[in-house]
Amino acid sequence: MTDDDQDEWLDYASAGYGGAIDPWEDLVPVDDSEESDEDLEDEDDFEDDTPALRDMEAPPCPAPMGIRHVIRLGACDHCLARIGGRLNEGGVPAKEHGARIRVDAIERDSMLSEISPDYCPFCEDLFDDIQNIVVRILRETEGVEFNTLQMGHHISKELVEEEDYLRKRFGARGAPPLKASFAAAVELALKEKITDIELVKEVPDVMILVDSLTLRVKAEVRPVFLYGRYRKMSREVPQTRWPCRACKGREGGCESCEMTGLQYLHSVQDLVGEPIRKLLEADDTSFHGMGREDIDVRCLGRGRPFVIEVKRPKKRTPDIEGLLTSIAEGAEGLVEVDELRPSTRPEVARIKETKAEKSYRIRFTIEGDPLDQEDAEQRILGLSGVMLEQRTPKRVAHRRSDLVRKRELVSIENVVVEDNEIQFDVRCQTGTYVKEMVHSDDGRTTPSVAEVLERACEVLWLDVLEIHAE
């Protein structure tokens, strides 16, 4: 029952209803002098006046009566400093400044000395946890190399709303809100422990997320990105990690993958990324290539552009020459990387979105008797400049939409006919299925080399000669 309901009930109870009947006639008079100390100590006899103080009328700070009121509300020294509206002479720490304001108020009203700010309604004693939070930040970033830091703070919606109400009603005009003040206090305390960092608003080396409700601190370390080009010299190495088909790459693997969790032991991603990961003391890597070649296709020439993303590195300033040496030693000729340079996340998008023409060299056999060399050469060269129509090949139909794609054969040259084997170089539009351009994939690609030669063709090997990206 609320106070208003109780008052209304008392009004009706004393209005004379019930005639001459006195509902209190059976009560026994009590001698006030016999009231015991135990009765006085009953907590139900005392009411917390904070809710009433919260809704009382009072002038805002920095008026003396406003200062007096927020002290009575239980404001801590930190909150007195930020909402009190008093000039901080000498630029002393906020808590010390708030303590001065409290002392001045007590000198004007000694009754305030009896009020102990056990629980601050403005911050719920959040400022008392600053040193604890700093310790946790230092623990989370221990051993991590970084020059720039960005802070993020989560404060409960209920506290933000309550503090906003109290501050706007009783605080000085322009008093900073809780979240901004708390963030500034944490940053100030952190700078006392780490003097050689810069606090930034975007693209930090490390992002610190603080949950004020649980005091949980999480450090997000920004990845390091490195750009390069790789040449793949083997026909048995995929570009990225290929999880074991049997165990789906589960930790510990299975007998089928010899407990590696991988279908193929090596990949370009690991041959390049693992030396980098180890030297930068990172958790893992992601590999972003400008397209990809099949496992049985070599990538030669200047190589394929890529960006390697190094996740949660403890070191951020790599020794490029040292990295290249480590890659060469670990790859043992399977993969080659001649240069690396620092990169950025936007360059990952550029790598992914670039539609570069590619040059290939392909060798295949024809069925039946050898063809006339000059006639075969002219037929193949006649495909130069044509527009292919390629239905999604059977070999990738399980993972790609069944569509008909149009791709241009920009040029064909260097045709070599040796008995039943033929080889040529072709430059084509990105996304061309080159093997299918030769054998036709049972007519799913047209025109094709098999179609113009009127012979069944079987691809022996395919190499990427150049990616015309830069």
C-alpha cells in the first residue's frame, strides 16, 4: 500500500462511518515510558529517506543549498567534483577536489558531518573500482606491443538514466555525464601506469572494453596486415587450410588425417602464415588472396597478390627480411614470397574485389591420331577474342550456383603441337574456367578447344603465368 493509499484509507476510516461504534475501544493504553531499547532498534521503525530526498525541491549546484542536498543524497567525492560546479583550483585530482567541496559544505552546516556517503546514487560507487579496472587492463595487455589505445565502456542503461535524472535536477549546468567522467578517470589512472601510449578514437592497436556491471575487461588487439605476392611451385598444395573430410578438422584430428585435422598437410596460408604468426607471437592467421588456383595448378610469374591477416599479435613491428627468410626456410620450395609490406584492412577489400585478367599455360592430350600441326594451330588461334558461355562445371556444381557465365578469351598464343599433346598460352577474363574451355565439360562450355578440334581432350596440367592486377 502506498502512502497516498494509506492516507486515503485513514480519511475514510475517520469519516464517521459505522455510527456510534468505536473500533478502538478494545485497545489497552500503553505507557510510553516502558518502551524498550529493543523496540527502538527495530529496523522497521526507520525509513530510508533517499527516495524522498531524490524527489525534493532543491536549488542546483553550485548553490550552497544544492551542494548540501547532493551530499545528503550520498554523493561520493568524485561525483561532488563533477556535478558541484566549483572551480578546481590547482587542478587537483577529482576525488580530492570533491573532498574540498564536502569540507566547505560541512563548515557551513555541521550536520552534514554525520552523513557518510556509503552508497553514491550518482555512480553506484563505480569510481571506487577504477584501480581494480586498471589492474585488469594491465593484466589483459601484458606482453602486447602497442602504441595506441582506445577505450570502450559499458554502463547499465538503468544507472545512466538515473544519473542523468539526478544530475540534470541537482547538478550544476553543464556538469559532465557519468560515462564520460568515468572514462576520463580510467584513462587518467591508466596513463599513470603506462606513460608511453596514445589514447585515440579510431584505428587503435588495442581496444579495451570495460563492463562496469561485472568489471570484466576485454582486450581486442587489432590485427597486423601484410601484403605480398606468392608463387606456388607445387601441384599438391591448396591456397588455404583444407579441413579433413572425415573429421571436419576437429581438434586432435582422426586416423584418416593422421591426427592433423587437415586434408592436406600444407597450404599456402600456413607455409606463409605460420612463420609470420610465430615471429609476431600471434594467435592465428587469415589468408586473403586475389582469387585462387586449383590444388593441381601452379602459380608462376610475379605470383598472386595476397594479404595475410595476423590475429591478436603480441608484436606489431615485424622484421620483413626475417619473415621472408623464415618463409623460405619453412616452405622448402613449395611456395615462394619475394617481398612483403605493411597493409591495411581496406586493402583486403581491394584484393577481394579486383577483377584482374589472368594468363595461363595449359597442356592437354587429344584422342585418336595426331592432327595436322598447322591446321590444329589455326583452329585453336581462331578462339582468340571469342566470348565463351560456361555453365557451372560439374566439379564445382556442389558449391556454386548453376549458372551460365559469359567470359572473354582475350588472346591465345604460343600454340605447340607435339603428336597427341598440345600446349598454348591464353589470356582471359577473370572467372574463366580454363580447363573446361579445353575439354568442354560435356558441352557445358561452348565454344571449346574440343569442339573446334572435333576431338575429345584431356588436360594434363595448367599453370598461372601472370595475374594482370598492377
